[in-house]
Amino acid sequence: MRAEVVTFQTAARRLYTASMRQRIDWNDLWRAAKRNADESLSIYGDRLIEGLPDGMPVTPDELVAPDFDMDAALSRLSPLLAPSGGRRRSS
């Protein structure tokens, strides 16, 4: 999964232009990413961690920055996540 994030971020950084920012619905993109991740996890009988925000938790500029720090972004999310350790197993 981490490799997928790095690959996506590298491609996004290479292809993104500032003029695209106003035409992209960033929160819709985030919601779609959450749905896709949840669906991918369901193959393994797992679910997406609870507590992820409805809106994109990083700014577009942070996401496409050459020095994007995935660990820092994840650390920013950790206070919002389910206190039980997160993932919900499918029943």
C-alpha cells in the first residue's frame, strides 16, 4: 500500500499544474479514494479505519510537493482515528 501512495504522489506531482487546482473537487477525490481503499480492504475481510475525515486532510499543495511526507500526513490523522486501534473487521 505504501508503494502505491508513493507512486500516485510522484505521478500527481509530475502531471499537476496550478491551473488544475480550481477545477478539481478535492473533497470528492478524497471520498472516492476512501471508497476505493475500503473496497480493496474488503477483499481481505477488513475495513477502512474509522474516524477518517470527510474532507481531504492535506492541502493540494502539500499533496503534490516534492518533499511530501506521508508519515507527517499520517501523524496529522492519528488523533482523529478510532481509539480502538482503528480497523473494523467485516462481520
